[in-house]
Amino acid sequence: MTLATNDDLLAWYADNARDLPWRRTHDPYAILVSEVMVQASSWGRP
């Protein structure tokens, strides 16, 4: 088994990352609120 390189991980992320609201902002409060709301909900669960 080989370790993935940084470029491999970045390429995987570019192909597979979900478009989440807190990834489009640098406002710490907005990120915190989004994280708390996701943890308190069933978002992303089957």
C-alpha cells in the first residue's frame, strides 16, 4: 500500500467535494453556525 501524495488528495477533493455553504465564506461566525446546524440535523445521513 502506498501513501497518497498531496496532489492526489487535492485531485480527489476537486472531483468529490460537496458544495457546502461554509466553504464559500471566511466569516468565522457563519462557519460556526453552519457546523452547529449540520451536527444538530440529519443532513447527509441516509
